[in-house]
Amino acid sequence: MKSVKRAIAQAIAEVVARPVDEIARMLEYPPNPSLGDLALPCFQFAREMRKNPAQIAEELAARVREAAGVETAEAEKGFLNIRLARAPFAAQVVGQAISSVHGLFSQERGRGRTAVIDYSSPNIAKPFGVGHLRSTIIGHALKRMMREDGWKVEGVNHLGDWGTQFGKVIAAYLKWGNEDEVRKDPVKELFRLYVRFHQEAESSPELEDEGRLWFKKLEDGDPEATRLWRWFIDESLRAFKQVYDLLGVEFEHYIGESFYNDKMDAIVRELREKGLLVEDQGAEVVDLSAYDMPPCIIVKSDGTSIYATRDLAAADYRHKALGADTLLYVVGAEQKLHFQQVFKVLELMGRDYAKNCVHVQFGLMKFNGQRLSTRRGHVVYLEDVLRKAIEEARAIIEEKNPGLENKDAIARQVGVGAVIFNDLKTYRIHEVDFRYEDVLNFDGETGPYVQYTHARASSVLRKAEADAMAWEWAADYQPDDAEWALVFLLAQANESLERAIDAYDPSVIARYALQLCHAFNRFYHDHPILQAEDPARQSRLALTRALREALAKSLYLLGIEAPEEM
Ligand code: ARG
């Protein structure tokens, strides 16, 4: 089902002589279903057609009434209200939802295109913060969503594996660290060393020189510095990957910042040749004052290149080596200026793809209403959060369904799903608040609620399967309002996906999944399924199956597992 709106728009477009897409955009789903399934405000046509909106609506009603699939079309106060013929539409939507792998999704718009999505991208020897958590979850969902829309997508983890912090951590490790501690918990231990370095440096400023010296050694390829640096990376990566495994997140590429060490000279040279570099207090920068931005620093006064330069080299690499025509960066809102500058410099360098670079920013995450501050050592470790959510999910399952098999595996799916869903149901750009009791509430608007609805539908289908019942919408079965609400929502799956992708916002899918659950649970509440008589029974089973597929797919797109039982 490409789009409900587009099908109806076709008939209208001819009458008003406007493009189908434009009409499709104007069509609305009335908030009150008693007005009809679709409504078209006719005010915008008035001037061009030299008629008043009421007249236009009347004229359109007469024509649209004749269109295939339309039950009624009425003019009311300048609106055209349309009701679809329910039975054939239901048969089509439900049939499509259960007959093909992609079900209700059209796999169309991204065909032939490649996107590289930069997500997670934590810094080594600094904590994996909640910002990185949001980036990981949002980026992974975007990847799955865009693939479902036909895109080829490569996920890249742009690890922060280079920088002056390594000099500090090496110095601190040699003074106060030991191998076992690093091996045991690399992320926490390296961060502990990093924090200790800063604390001690307050009273002994000469430490800073030591840190600088070690970073210099690293840059010059000193074997001891290089060995420790590589080891810190390996240990940290191992720890990060455990968290990624727990989350069910994967990357096509791990390409850290250090990868671009030998690729930045070419960028600097090109900028110089193109006359884009100017000197500014000893540094070399691209002047962006014409665009109301501070200069983009390319080479620092001490000759070292910086974050932005690496991003310029990385963008070229993603375009040339990975074949990206679209580059997405899922990074917190605090880096907004950085990306504006980088994209502008790419444009000034004549990179065509610069117009397809997008900073997919997002709001902060709070815990129990409180902001976290890394600087004050106030860190929440992601793995701890996930483990605790899993533990609590396990306790809830133990209470609700003590006889369940695979409790551990399902507790993991539910606990992790709860954390992911809580993040993704919020508008990307808004702040997320995290409270264990809210995210795990089976009756709230949560991941477990969606999973539970999926499991409930699965259980109905299991019983039907055991009794070899048939499920196919019976062509002559007329859906009532509750059944119709569910059918009509199912028909909007592809539109939701498209809206989610256009806004780079998985929350559209999360809210869509919640709507599906509400509609199904309303239907389920007072419609017998297995106990009904055909054609109601077979149609309701088919509808339940369609719902189950749509929910499973929505959860998948969000990066959440869909247990059949819980
Ligand atoms: N490592 C960076 C940070 O934690 C994020 C990197 C984002 N990606 C990029 N290409 N700049 O702040």
C-alpha cells in the first residue's frame, strides 16, 4: 500500500487540474472519524477556479463519488469528506500485509541511492555517555528505516581514537594504572585515569607537560606510546562491542579518527590551492564570516590539525570509497555549529554531495529529571543501565508469567527494548527523561506494551494454527468501526515510514506502533476471534496476522526485538 492518500488524490487531481502529489499532501485524516476517512480542504482552489470553496467541494463530491473504492463523498463547509468502501479496501490491505516479506512497505524511494550514517562514535578513554547512547539508538533505527525504503545504507562508527587525551591517559596509566584493571573494565578504568590526571594536574601543573609530551611521542610514532594507544583502543572496543551486542546494534565499518591522520594533508593543500585558507592568530582557518559563522579552524597554531579537518577528510572518504551520495551525522545538538561549518567548507570546496549532508541532532537525555555532567564525574554507564533494565524486566516476567520458557532471553529483549523504545518514542529533538519504573510499565506507552501486544496477537495466531484455521479477509466481510480503524491504520504503514525518514525521526514509527497497539487492543477487547463464526473469524484472524506483521516490522525498524511470548 504505497499511500492511501495518493490513490484518492488521483481522482481529485484531474478535476482541479493540480498534480497528484500536491493533492495527496493536502488530504487530511480527520481527527474525528465520524467525518469520514479523508478530508480535503477546498479553500486553496477558490481563487484559481473563481468559485467559492463550498461550490468546489460540491463539484468534487459529485466526481469523487464515482471513483473506484469510494463509498461516499460529501461536501461540508468547504471541505470534501470521503469515506472508502470498506470491504474491498480491507481485503487489499490485509492481503498485502501478510503476503509478502515487505508487507505494507513499498521499498521504493531510496532505490539506487547510498547513505552513510555516522552514529554512536564514542571517544576512547572518555565515557560512553548518554549522548552516545541516543546516537547509537537513533542511528541504528534510521539505518533500518532507510533500508526498508530501498536505500543502501552503511553504518559508520567514527571512533574518537585520536587526540590529546591519549597523552594524558598514557601518562596517568604509567603512574597509577595497571594492566589487570584496564583489562577488567577498560571503559571505566581509562576514564578513571583520565579524571585522576585532571585532578592531580590542578596541584601539579607539570603533569600537563607530561601529557603533552606523550601525545607528541604518539604523533611521532614512538613504539611504547603507539603500543599503549593501540591497546587502549582494542580493550575499549571490546567493551563497546559488548554493549552493542546487548543492544543488537551493528556497524558496517569502524573507522576511527586516526584513520584520517595521513589524509588531511591533501585537504589542507586543496584548501590552500583554492584560496580558502587564511591566517588567523597563527592558525589556518576558512573564513566563514560571509555566512555569519565563526572561522572553521583547519590547522592549529601549533601545526596540529583538528576535529573539523578530520571530518572533511572523512566526508570525502565516505563519498569516494563508500559510495555515499547522502551523509548523515547522528550527533548531539551541541555540535550544530561544527557541522554547519564543515558542510559549508565542503560546499566551498565544490563538493556536490555537500547539499546532501545532514546533521541529525537530538536532545539531551536526563535520568529521573536530572542532567548528567561528565565533568563532575556524574556518569551513568550504559551497560549498567541496560543490565538493570533487564533485571527489572526479569522480575516483572517472573511475577506475571512464571511458567514462561527462556525467561532470561526474553527478559533481555524486554529490558533492552524498554530502554530503546523510551528513547525513540520521544521526538528526536526533544529531551528524553529516563525512569526505570516508567520505561518498564507494561500498561504505559512503552516498549514492553508494544511487545506485549505483539505477543498477544501471536498467541491468538498460534492457537488458530494449531487448529488449522484459515486466515484470509473474506471479500464480503464488512468491517465494523473498530476493525476498520485498525485496517485504515495498517494502510498508513508506508506513509509513516516515509514521514519518519523525511524527518530523520524514528519517533514517527514508535508512535505509529503505539497507535496500532491501541487500535488492536480496542478491537481485541470486544471482538471474539477464535470463537467467532466465519466470515468474521477468518477475517479477524487475517487482521490479527496483519497487525502482528506490522508490529513486528515496526519494532524491527526501531531496533527492538519482538518476542512471541512474554
Ligand atoms: N566522537 C565525537 C564525540 O563524542 C562524535 C563524532 C561524531 N561524528 C563526526 N563525524 N564528527 O563528540
